[in-house]
Amino acid sequence: MADSNDSRSAPLGMYDQGEKRRMSGIEIAALAASLFWLVLSGGYVFTLGTAVPGGLGFVLAVMVVFLPVAMIWVAALTARASRVMREESQRLQTAIEAIRKSYLTQAQTGRNDPSASTLARKLDEIAAAQRKIETTLAMLGSTRAAQAALEAQGAAPAAAQPQAEDQPALSLGTPAEALEPPLGNADFIRALNFPDTAEDLEGFAALRRALKDRPAAQLIQASQDVLTLLSQEGIYMDDLQPDLARPEVWREFAKGTRGRAVAALGGVRDRSSLALSSGRMKQDAIFRDAVHHFLRLYDRAFVRFAEHASDTEIAELSNTRTARAFMLLGRVAGAFD
């Protein structure tokens, strides 16, 4: 028991010096067997001699005397090495058990290492970014609801108020959006990029004005739908760095050119985003329908936009979040092949 305790307290890979100086039972037995064989064989050889005379007889006598002794010590050293390996294995097992207990104790006390805290901080940042996106999308929905409520409230007093005599009469069936001023290109571009943060007042103002225009509102709704679906796959437009095409290529697209002539519009090269979007297109019918609906609306809206837009405005539009989604999904759908 004392030897066992000493071996456990010894450092890993080291042996007690006292054990090195003491001879084990195996070595004592080997020494006794060697002495016995030397006495027995030596007495026989030197007393009676060998049957073979000359130098060959001397070699034979040496082999008869010393070869068994060598074999005895080989067996003894092998047994000793086996014992040392067992002791070393026991020390190693004890050290591993101590490390495991230390790890469990550290985990229970809540002392985390720097790498774990860094990982937790990154996870918190990702969660905060996700909450920010959800807040922005929720504000977009509330903005549309508030806009609808304001239109309903404005329509009621207008219906109750008698028409002035000098006010020109409107023809029956005139839609309410026909009374709104046309949407400016700057507001259209700003709305398709969506507000950056909850404090982006200019972005929300442009979005409210764009929602009053029916075609723009349809495109914004479709864009919001696909951006939400893409975010479920971890794809965010701010992370993409597409190769922006020249305004001339966009104008060719507005004229109806398709295929390789406008392949530069598919400037998104991120393989991960392309693979995830392509896989979702093949597996999810709802995602596929939303993408095709979005691509059709963007195509129509850009044709109208390009008629009165300058090259600078086209370049600004191509750098919006909606345009990046069009580049990504258009390439996945094969619109630029």
C-alpha cells in the first residue's frame, strides 16, 4: 500500500530514486539463477572439459556457460520493463482522472476561459444583429398598418364633407393613388434599400412615401418577403459584396435583353449564399414562388424606373439591398444564363 501511494505521488514519467536502487524480486531471482548456472556449467566445463578439442571447444564452452545467463537477464529485463509500463500507465490514469476532476470543478464554479468568453461575446453580437433585423421588419409592418389606418381616417372626413362648388368633379372609379404626386426616384431608391436602423428617420419617410405608390409598394412587400426568407438561411444583403454592373448593362436589361448579354447583372459571387439559395429553391415551393414573384415585380419596376432615371440613379439603385437580392436570386433562377 505504501508503494502504491508513493507511485501516485511521483511526478508523471519520473520514478522514485529509492526504487531504482532497490532490486526487485525478478532481478534477485535472475541473479540467483545466473550464479547457479555459472557454478554448475562452469564447474562441469572446467572439471570435465568439452568433447570438442581446440578453439572450437573453447567457443562452445563459452556459449554453454554464458548464453543461458544472457537469456535469463533478457527475460528479467523484459519483466522489469513490463512492470515499469504498468506503473507508468497507473500514474497516467491518475493524472487524467485529476485533470477530469479539475475540469468538472472549473465548469461547476463557472470559471470560463478567454476563448469561451470570446465565443459567447460573438454569439451575443449575432443575436443582437438578428434582433435588430427583426425590429426593422416589424417597424416596416407597423408602418404599412399605420399608413392604411391614416388613409382610412382621411377617407371618412372627405366623404362626409360636402363638395365645394368650385372643386372639379372626379370621374367615377378614380383610384385614390391617382391623387398622390408621382414617386420621386430618390425616394424609390431609398425605400428599396430599407431603413438602416430604427433611428433612420429619412429612410422611414421615404418608405412611407413609396408605400403610397401601388407598384412600388408591391415590390417593397415582395422584397421584404424574400429578404426575410433569405435571413432564415443566414444570408444578409449587407454581407454581400457584388460586382456592380455598368448602367449601360442595366439599360439593356430594361429594354428586354436577356441571357449572357446581361450576365454582368448577376454580380454576386458568394458561393455559400448561392448554394444555400439554390438548395432552398429546389426544396421549398413557397420560397421558389416568392422568388419568382419578386423577380417579376423587380423587372417591371426597373423598366419604368429606367425610362426617367439617370446613370447615377441607376448605379445607386443597383447598390440597394433589394437590387442585391435581385442579383443573387436572378443568378440562382438562371435569369442571366
